[in-house]
Amino acid sequence: MDAVTLEGVASDAGISKAAFYRYFNTLPELMTALVAPLSEALVGVGQRAKGNFESARDVNDLLIAYSFLAADLVSHLAPEAELLRLYLQERHGPATAIRAPVHALATQVRQMTLDLTELVQKQGFIKANAEVNAIIVLGAVHELIADFLHGRLSTPLDQLAPQMLDMLLNGVRK
């Protein structure tokens, strides 16, 4: 993103610089508009997941809740694959004005993950530190999505949530 210029965006879009200004005042404003669909989708996913996690009474219910969360993420994020790839690439980049909307989205994703993990912890399903657990889950999900987007994932998507949940609840076994 550091090499992106207003002139370059206008040229790639086939419009003049003046035409760009009819829609956006700045590149950060353009990025805000670009990441808005992901942000809105994640709010809905988070709300639905919270309801599913709150109603979980046992490990099987929790597995179902995680499976619904995974399916919900896939269905809402798959149409935004290129934007998702940009998010994954830029979320750790330097804090610049153009990257601010991506960083805000990353903060939102992290908080949603922490909130859900704390809920699962309060229900007694996990005993580990919720913040550490959330970071581990978020890192794993980011890597799984990146591998899926790059065609490096051989595990079917519907098997990922159960495998991750098994690791979180039972640890790594021989």
C-alpha cells in the first residue's frame, strides 16, 4: 500500500484524477470504503457467533457453534477474496494514513475473537488465558485463510473448525 498513489488508482480505474475526487477526497477514504463490506460482514458474523456460543451447553454444542462460525465466515468472506487477501497482507504493515482502515479492521477482528474466547472461557470450556488463546486462534485462522486463498490448503473447509476446537480443548496428543 505504501506505493499506491492517487494518480495510479485513477489511471488503473480508467478515470481522471478529477473524477476520483468526485467519489473520494483521499486514498484513506477510498480504503475505508473498500474495507467496509468486510467490517460489516464481521459484525454480523460476530453477533451470530455470540448467540450460538452463549447457548452452548456442552462440548458438542460448542463444536456446532464453532462450525457455524466457520461456515458463516466462509460464506461472508469468500465473495471478498481479493479484499481479504489485501487485508491479510497489510494488517501488520506500518501505521500510515492509507493503512488506517485496515488496522481498524484488524483491531475489530482481534476484539471479536477475544470477546468470543472470553465467553467460551466463562462457560468453562477452556481454562487457558483468554487473550493468549484468542491470539492463537486468530493467528491460526489468518494462516488458514491465507493458505486457502493461495490454494495451499488440502483440508476441506468444513473440517477446520472441529480440528481447531479439538486442539484448543484437548491440546496436542500423540
